[in-house]
Amino acid sequence: MTIQFHKETFRGEYSFHNSERAIKRFPFPFDKDSYMYAVNMEQHRGGPADSVYEKRFDVDEHYVSEMEDRALVLADDPLRCQSLPHMTLAGWDLLELIMVSKSEDYPELFELHRDGDQWRWVNKPLGIDDTFTFMDETTLPYGPMEYITRQTQGDFCVLDQRDDNLWMDAGTVTTQADWSLDFDIGMNFFEWHAPVPLAHEKGIFVRALKFLLNIQQGAPARRLNWTMTVNPLLDTSPENYHKWGIQKTTLTPENIGSKQHLRVELQTFFRLPRSNALVFPIRCYLCSFDDLMTVPKWGRRLHRVIRDLPVELATYKGFIDNRPMMLDYLSKFDDGQPTSLGIWPDLETEPPLKVVRSS
Amino acid sequence: MSGAEKIAVRVTEVAPLNELVTRFRFEPVSGGLLPTFSGGAHTVVEMRDGDITRLNPYSLMSDPFDRSAYTISVRRDDEGRGGSKFMHTNVSVGDEMVISNPVNLFSLDLRATKHLMIAGGIGITPFLAQIKQLDRAHGNWELHYACRSEALGSYVDYLTTTHPNDVNIYYDDQSQAIDLDTLLDGQPLGTHIYVCGPKGMIDWVRAKAAEIGWPREAVHYEEFLAPQPGKPFEVKLAVSNKVIQVGEQESLLEAIERAGVDAPYLCRGGACGQCETDVVQAEGEIIHRDHWLEDSEKAGDAKIMPCVSRFEGKVLVLDR
Ligand code: HEM
Ligand code: FES
């Protein structure tokens, strides 16, 4: 199916919107009616047709606008993209991985022509046609990681693997859920996860790290994570908290359906061959409550998950103050009927919403 | 399925180097390109020896950027359980084999200002690939390579001709030995040590480095243990509800696989931790031979690494 790229903004007047198709393929993160942190990882080897799992690097209708937003953030704050000197080789690995994957998965949008070390990269949606020498930084306008991540949706952490740990030694991070690359740069897996509640005690990070250290070339993995964002903002960084934090107080019962967004991160993990580093793309998808409620199963489930979520998680994710208002809204979409297992919308098989008596 | 992704390859060269070591070259059966890898990576080679399937890890020694072929060098071990003997006697040019995608448990620390490599015997192989990788990036390295004799010095000629200033050779039979004290003492700040060779050599280098206060994370080592033969024993697999016999010449992991139970692994040499298995009950002695479990875990007998460890005693029940 051809993709119609939107012209839209993630700031100012917030013209971001999802098409019907985008809503249907939204990666709803709850496979049952409750949520708790877990080592929820699986292989990243495709998925149902047109789902966000299908391709190695999903390209959707927001691609062009997201890349414009990234360019704005980087112009404002160059420290959102950093690479310690020993990570350049990993940057080339990442550039190759993305160029090969995208040109194979979306041949109508991207082309890669290789003649030895002479590479030509064509990115039609962004109007780029560059020829460069692989492994020669002087032939690109930016370092290899920055060059390719300016053309790929999602944040990227590039982790060096040594001493049985992972180290955040490079990344491009402009669409993050309230954490900072500049703060985390050089930290290891346990250090950058220190602020997360409950998961350490449950031993989740020890097991997750063991899994990640063993991720092999050609066998990538993935997981979903989620949070809440008021207004379709990509850049919810601590650096700009003063700009977006206050927007959380603008929520009213009248505007919550259009302003409140469920923010889902599709996180994938790939071993990089030349550097033995690991790359961790964090792809952010936003969907307004109003749009989510068009899927009856998701309406029922989201209400139950948010209602029963432990206080620690609602606090860490930053929506504890707005939770009562969210529940008022969501309860209208929960008629008490059972839900099917799994994250898919199941529009054909799940019953439509019965009228809910207002309480 | 367990282990890394598999690749079907054809043997395109079998080159005996000396009395003990033979080099093998693999090219993809599909005719395409092999995955790139990083210096220090190994591949697990599958050997179909009658009804027995052996899976042995070997370091990749070819240029990591050369995707047309991989090469490995195999040292014949007449005492071992036959994996290396199989390679030497049963594998010839034209044979099709299955190998795994590269896995690196011995990668270069690219922050190092200098890479100091210490090799013993067949332990030279991962360094051959690392040197090619570093040369391309103009890295700073130095190799100290101990061999038994000139006759058994695999790749000595190649190394001394291509890198006369960076390579130092020591022959045991000429009573030449690495002067480790002086060597470690004279290194610039930010040097990382890499050692690959017999267990005695690895222990010696690690102990010396620790003694003079070298940071632990700047000392890297790789030793693949070949599973050793031992007395046969019986194991109960609690999850799959099977009782299996482990023969004298096979590892516990191989016996589990032979019984049709899929068990995780990567290195099959006691190094990666992937095969770690909980012990439900043990009346007897677990013979821990891996590098993975901490000493306290080994003493506790609550875990076992089936790729290299064995058991002697009455009852062993595993959570598998
Ligand atoms: C190497 C890959 C990974 C990177 C770079 C990474 C990075 C991060 C960062 C920067 C945060 C925000 C921490 C903060 O508040 O400052 C975070 C949160 C978190 N991470 Fe990871 N992570 C990785 C892998 C994983 C894995 C494999 C798990 C598996 C369980 C995991 C579980 C979590 C959880 C549960 C949170 C809290 C998220 C929330 O509630 O919104 N992470 N991670
Ligand atoms: S398979 Fe690697 S330790 Fe057993």
C-alpha cells in the first residue's frame, strides 16, 4: 500500500493526526486487562501484514514530518545527538543496517546502490540522493549515525558492550519520554535505569541485561513500552520540561479525548556486526484517546489498565494527577464485557460497546 | 531452536599448516555473501559424525570485512572427544557443512589507546582477525605469541613478514618466555590486554595483571573449553519428564539434545552463560568446568552449565 505522508506538526498548533489506517495499526501495548513491568521480549522477525512489526524499521504516514521535527530539535540543542569517539564504527554499522533494511523493505521509497565502498543512497520521501564512501566520514555531511538517524523515525541508543554490561556511548534522542541522552551518556544499563520504580526489586533488569548481552547477529528482538502525553508532542525531554510539563494542567473533561495521547514505544534490539555493539531503536507512536476509543476492545481494556495501575507506575509515568479525569472519560467506554487476549484490535470478533449507564 | 542463526557452507580449502593444525575455508552454499563480523568472533561448526552431531566453536581468523569466505584453524586433539579429529580426517574440499552466524565473546574494546595481545598456540586465531580489523582502522596493537616450536608456530611467518615491528615470537623449546613483568610495566595508560591460549597462560596473565593493579575491565580473555570425556551418568529432566544417559564421550548438553529436548546454548564452551540450567536435586558431585558461574554458585550446586560440566553420583534432576 502506498503511504500518503502527512504535512503536520508536533508543536505549536499540533496538526498531527492519525488516519484510520494508522489507528488500526497502532501498537496497542496491553495484551490483557492489567499491566505490570515484565521481561516482555520476543523475536523481531516480522509480523502481521501492515502491522508495525512487519518491517525491520517501520515507515509510516508521519515519516516526513517527524524528520522535520527532529531537525528542529537538533538545531536548538545539538547535544541530543552524541557519539563518543570509539563509537564511530558502530555508527557505520547502523547506517548499513538501516540502508540495507529500508531499501529491501521499501524499494519504492529507498534505494541503495553499492559498488565496493562507493555507495549511493536515494531517499525519495526526503528528496535525498547522496553518493559517499563507506567508512569515510569526510564524504558525508554528518557522522554516520547522525546522518542516518536524521532520516529514520524513532530515537536511537547505540550501546557499547563490554565488561558484561551495556554502555550508552552514542545516540540520537529527540522523541524521548522524559529522559536525557546528555545525562545518561557513558552510563551502564543499571545506572540509566536507576529511576525506574519496582522493576529492580523484581529482578527484571538483571534478566533483561542477560538477554540483551546474548542478542546475536541476524536475530533481533523487540518489546513495547508506553506512557501518556498531553498533546501530540514528540519532544518530551527533561531539557524542555518547562515547555511541556505545564501542558498537563490544560486537560479538561471537554478536551481530554483529543488532547490526551497514549504514547507507545516499539523498542527493538539489533546486534551490530563490525563493532559488536547493540543498537536500541525506540520508535514512538502517538494516538489520542478519542481515536483509541474507536476500537471497542481497546476502550474496555485501557480503562481497566489505567484504573488498576500501581500508584508507583502512574507517578513515574507522570499522569497520577490526571488519572481521575482519565478514568471519568475512559469508564464510558467500558461496558464490563470480557476482552480477547492479545494486543490486536479484533474488530470483527469483539462486540460493539453497549450503552454504559453513567455513574 | 537454540544457538545462533545457521548458515549452509561449502568447504573450499583444507590446508594443513603443520603436524597439528589445519586451516578450513567456508563459502556460502547459496553463492551470496556471509555476514560481516567483528574480530574475536567465533562460529559453531556442526559435524555429523554417524548418529552423533558435534557442535564445536572455532574462532574466525579471516578478515572480518571479507564477506566471501570465513576461515578457521583447527588443532587436532587426540585426547579429546573427537570433534577436532573429525575435522582433520573426515572433512574435505567440496563438503557441505552447517555453521552458525558469528558470535563475539572476545571483542576489542575500541576505547583502548593500545591493544596488547598475548597468544599461546592455537589461541592465535582470534587475533588474526582482530589485527586485520585494527589495521584497517589504524589501531595501535602489539602481539606476543608463544608457540611450542618453530615447526608448530602456525602463522608465524605470515605475522613476522607483514608486521615485523609489532609481532614478538617465543619458542618454548628454545626456552624463550614472555617477560610479563616488564611487558605490563611498560604499557601506556589506556592499554587493554587480550589473552587467548591454554588455561595456564590465561590464569598467569590475569593473576599478574591483578597483582600489579591493572583494571579488571582492561583484561580480556577467551578460553573455549572443549567438553571433556568422563564417567557415564544418568540425569532426570524434570520439565520434559525424561530420564537420559550421558555417555563417556558426550557432553550433558549433547545428551539432552539427543533426547530431543531443545536446550539453549551459544558458545558450547562454558563461556557465554546461555546454557545455565537450574538443578532441582543433586545427590553426588557436580563437576563444574565452566567459566561462567561464580565460585559461590558452584559450591551451592543449584546451577549447572551442561555444555561442559558433568556429574558423578546417584541422582541428578534438572529443570529442563
Ligand atoms: C539497551 C537497551 C535499553 C535502553 C537503552 C533503555 C533505556 C531506558 C531509559 C533511558 C529509560 C528511562 C529511565 C529514566 O526514567 O530516566 C528506560 C526505562 C525503562 N526501561 Fe529500559 N532500556 C533498554 C532496555 C530495556 C529492557 C530490555 C527492558 C526490559 C524489561 C527495559 C525496561 C524498562 C522499563 C520497565 C522502564 C520504565 C519505563 C516506563 O515505565 O515508562 N529496558 N529505559
Ligand atoms: S553454551 Fe555457553 S556456557 Fe554453555
